[in-house]
Amino acid sequence: MDFALILFIALVLTGVVALWDRLLGARKRTASAATGRSVVSDTGELVTKEKVGPSIIVEYARAFFPVILLVFVLRSFVVEPFRIPSGSMLPTLYIGDFILVDKFRYGIRLPIVNLRIFPTGAPRRGEVMVFRYPHDDSINFIKRVIGLPGDEIVYDQKRLFINGTEVQQVKSDSYQLETSRKELDVIEFSEVVGASTHSILNDRGRTSRTMTISVPDGSYFVMGDNRDHSNDSRFWGFVPERNIVGRAFLVWFSWNSNDGGVNWSRIGHTIP
């Protein structure tokens, strides 16, 4: 089940209990206390009835409701955390990076249904975007925006062209990249798309498909920075506007699964 839906259900349940207690439960306890009186026990002692307090369920609901409400509002409309599960965005994002996504940049959306109700902006070329996978809305993907609505994209022999202009790639390094399956012989390039200067990887051992495609209205063409090891628009198509979640902008935590420790150098890293 989607975490946003779980959070929404928790918010509703705690809110209903807290509201019921405020409108009815508290009045009943006040009335019970007002009618309380001292009585004489079987031993002849004077005993005073104790004031009835809220149940443990009500206490927990009243305590957690404002916290859940704050988290729900921040997560739905301001910023949302995600974890990077794969290497498709290497070398920009590592497996185990925990990132923050700006939910406000691309428009205010209704939680759960992800329907945009107020536009505040649109994705730009070069930005790293989180979106719901078009073929399964329960899965979140993260890729770099390459093509905007109306753009013509050509990918030929690992060279990228946008509207007839080749995106310049400058070689910056070459090395062996260790993965869970095997060691890859990769070349790292510096690339400029839009206002973003970032690094990409090409695998010497893999060939690429050649394609020419036009981006339809209301959709976006996305690619991973690990160009030969990314499941992106080259294979499954475009990202509709309704699937957009937000823009990734910061690595707030990183866990190195190989060493089993915190990758301190990654914390605070901005995402180009």
C-alpha cells in the first residue's frame, strides 16, 4: 500500500477520534465530574468519586494527530523524501542515497490521486525529476528530463541531439565500475542539458539503440545518467504530466550498502 495513503488513513482516524473527544467525550467527562459526590463506604469511610479521564485510545489520537497532520502537509505539498534503489542515475546519484524532492516546484497536487490543482511551474531540460512509472503508478522512478513537449530527440551511437543540436559531451574520466553482477568498463563524460551541467556514464561493452522521436504535448522524455544501464523513455515511452511528483534537489543522507556504513561525503550534496 502507498505510504501516502497509509498516512492519510492514519490522519483521518486520529482526527475523527480527536474531534469526537473535543465535541462529545470531553462534555461527558465534565458532566460526570459535575454529578460526582461523596459516598459512605461499607466501612463507614467517606469516599469521593474520581474524575473520569479520556481512554488511552483518545489520548494517543490527540497526541499523534497534530504530528501526523504536519508530516502529511509537508510531505504532500512541500518536500518528500525518497531512497535511490538502483544505479541508473550514476554517477549523479548512488545506490543508498536518500534524497529530498521539491513538491511545490511543478505545481500543487492533491495527495493520493496526484491531480494538479494549481500550476507553479513545469519541468525544465536537465532537471532530475521523480515521477510515477507510467505503466505502474505504485512505482516511483527518478530520471533526468531531456525532452520537453514538442521537442525532437535523436539518440544515435550514444550521441544525443535535441531539436537538431548535438549535446556536447566532454570526456572527464574512465574507470572500472564495480556492480553487484560484474565490473563495467565505463567512460565518464561531462554534459550540459539546459541549465544543468552534470556527469553521465557510457559502458564501453554495450552498444546503444538508434532512435528519433518527437515528444507529444503534455509529456516528457527522460533518461538516466547511467546511459547504458537505465530503464527510461527510450524503452517504455514518455512521462505524462499527471505522473510528475517533483524535482530532486538534495541528498540528505546516504548509506553505503557495500561497507554497511554512512557515506558521509554524500550528505548535503546538491543534485545538478
